[in-house]
Amino acid sequence: MISEDLDVVGGKHIVDLLPTANFARVERLSKGTRGTGNLLIHGDNLNSLTKLHDVFAGQIRSVYLDPPYNNGESYKHYFDSMGHEEWLSSVAARFRAIKPLLANNGSIWVSIDDSELHYLKVAADEVFGRENFIGTIVWERRTTRENRKVFSRNHEYILSYAKDINAWAAFRNAMPITTDIENRYKNPDNDPRGGWQSVSANVQDGHATPQQFYSIKAPNGRLHEAPKGRCWIYTKPKMLEEIKKGNIWFGKDGNGVPRVKKFLKERVDGVTPETLWRAHEVGTTTDAKKHLIQLFNAKTLFDTPKPEQLIQRILHISSNPGDIVLDAYLGSGTTAAVAHKMGRIYVGLENGSHLETHCVHRLEQVINGELGGISSTVGWAGGGGFDFYRATKNGSTRAKR
């Protein structure tokens, strides 16, 4: 596990481990506090991932990937068109290189559109196991209509897998209770315990015991039987006890079908994450572009950036402060910026020159207290730092300037 010193893994300093894995530190591109554990690595991501096995094996809590979608589009920093088999083989190779890096309760999240979605899932099933599939997130990436195409594609997908689904399920974080959820809780009977909502008091009878079949007498006299094929959620003694405690609701007239009261104050762990992520919750590509224009004061940047709010939700669900997160296709640096602001340790890999021209500049602004994206949400005020490394071909570990 990573120690309280954020630049120490397995008892050794990252700055000491990286040269042995053939990475050379670049002084002029390393910014802020040195030795935080935050890393930007320039080089082929597959080669770098393989080298990082000696440094981070079993240490990465969350991985986010935004690979080329192989949809034939021409973008500012790359042409997104490979042969299908070549593309699939390329991404699957990255999956295989990432798997040993994941902690047992770690997870990987991959953005994709529908041009390769289903093939990508098959490839991910083979590497991570179908049993470790978490789910497919639908992200509403735009709210305007695209009239130039046969269909206006307003959403993309995020495939998510766990290293071990049971370990991840026990670890993953719930989503905070929102105002919309709070408003669902009412208090029609003026219960002193506060707002509540009701759920069915009967369940399918497939695993029922004889003690779950009985008649319930409502406060105003009506007898209720469980519907055919169902039984009561409690045995009769337990049901009578819950009625006495005021935990069963029989409607305003006291004769309604019994339902179990669930109180808002009991929801201390938040709510289960859902698979539909709407634009007003996690932002759109347009929001991300506007943010990048503020950061770089230019209009020709990245065509399909992800908003910080989207990455924030992924990292909230899949990691905690102090955990290590990885992005092997760092792009404009969104994952690193969000991880920095959320108190995660990050490793960002990128082969393009924009790692130096864009990501370093963006993260330097984050260190200086940049106010865009999620900054106000998390109370970001600046600080920290990162170290920039280049993957070396000849094994040289001499720091470059």
C-alpha cells in the first residue's frame, strides 16, 4: 500500500524507483512541490505501462482511459482511424498491461462511442473477466441536436470493470444524496423522525418460509393478504413489532396496503450510483471546450475533451483521497487536473507533444489555484506539484533540463 508519505510506494521513493524502470526526470517541466507522487510521463503508453509494473504493481486504485474511438474522424491532435482489428488489438494490449497495476479493489473506466463499444466490451471481458463487469455508463455528452447526420448522437459510453468485483463492491463509494432525492421524502403523518418514503412490504415468495404467509389487519380494520406469488417481507411477529413502532404505513385512511417506511436520516451512506449520467450533472463536451479556452486562451484545442465533472464522478465512486489513479491517454490533462484537485495521486501517460505544451501548462495553473471546472465544488485553492519524466530507450537515468 502507499504510505502516508505520498511519494513512497512499497517503502521506496517513487523518484528512486522510476530511474530503475528507465524513466528520466525533466527538471524544467516538473512544477510545484517535488516528490508528491504525481507523475506525468512522456512516451509510448504501452511501453511505459509495462515498465511501471516494477513500480506500481497492485497499487493503482482507479484507471480512466479515453482512447481514440476509431470512428474515422479527423481531430486536432490525431487522425482517429485504424483498421478494426489493429485498433482492438492495440486497446486490448493496454488492458493487459494495466491489469497487473490494479489494486485488488481497483477498477478501470473506459470512454467509447458506439462505433466500437460492443467489440471493446468483448475484449475487456477476455482480459478482466465477464464476472468483473461493473456496468455501462451512458453519458449525455451534448444537449443540442446535430442536424448534419442521420442520427444526432447525443451520448457516449463508459465501460467499467473491476479487478475483483466483490472486493470493489465492498470498497466503492456511494453518491451523495441530492436535493432531488431529499425532496422525495415526505412526512404525511408528521412522524417525529422526519421525512420518509415507503417501499413495498411484500416480496417474491421463491425463498419464503411458512411464517411469511398471513393476514395483516390494518388500523381501521381491513384485512390484507400478500398478492399471489408473493409473501410479506417480515414474519408475523416481526411485522406486528414494526407496526407498533410506526414503521408500517397503511395510507392516509388507515386501510391501505401496508408499506415499509424508510427514513431520510437513515441514509447515511448516500445512494447507489446510477448508469445514466445527465449533462446537467456531469457536464458536456461543450462545457469542457469552454474550460480549455479559458485555460489556454485559444480556440483550436482538443475536439472531444471530457468535462472535469465527469471525471470527478468516476474518481469519487472508485477512489479515495491519497489513492493512486492512472490515465494512459492523458490528452488535455483532465484526469490529472481533477485528481490533483481531489487529493488523489496521479500517473498520466501521453506520447504526444501536448503533454508538454498543454498538460504541464494546465497543471501549473491548477497548482496556482485555477478556478475553473470542479474547483469551486471541491474548494480548490492551489498547491501541490508534479514530476515530469520521459521514458528512455537506452536506460539512461540522467535528469534532463
